[in-house]
Amino acid sequence: MSENATDRPSDFIREIVARDAAAGKWDGRVRTRFPPEPNGYLHIGHAKAFSIDFGVAEAFGGTCNLRFDDTNPMKEEAAFAEAIQRTSRARRTWTTSRPRKSGACAAR
């Protein structure tokens, strides 16, 4: 587990991954995946899975694979897949930035 991971609160997923890594399971490698269906743009419902999948991999020095779930190819469009890929490339902003109030929100 990297230094950053010890600074963050733990949860049952990270505890299991830490225990497995300490035991040498999978030779200490951590690999996760984010499997959205490319039949629409990402929405707030994807945010938690996105954060967990990429965040756990990053915290443990592992990798996260973006793997499209293509169970319904008739609804998939290239524009959706491209938008998901753009969002995934920008993931460092999602996983390392801290929320802050600014503008109209700061006045509340």
C-alpha cells in the first residue's frame, strides 16, 4: 500500500485488498476494472464505482482497466465510448482533488 493510502480512511474493500497484498496473494499485484456500458454518458451513479475502482488501484500501486461491457451492442454508440474514455483519462482530477466551495456555493 502506498503512503497516500495510509492517509485516507479505510473501508472494507481496502482492508481486504491490504490483507491479500500482505499475504502475498496474486504476488501483491492489485488490478481492478471499471466496466461501464457504452450506451450512454457516465452519470453520478457511476461516480462511486469509478472512484473505488481507480482509487483502490492507485492506492495500492496497481492498475485499473477500463473495460467496456458490451452486453447490448445494439445500443452502443462511438460517441458514448469516446466520452467515457475522455473521462477516464481525466481520472486523476477525480481521484486526487478535494471538493471546495467557490463562487455561489461559498456564500451558502
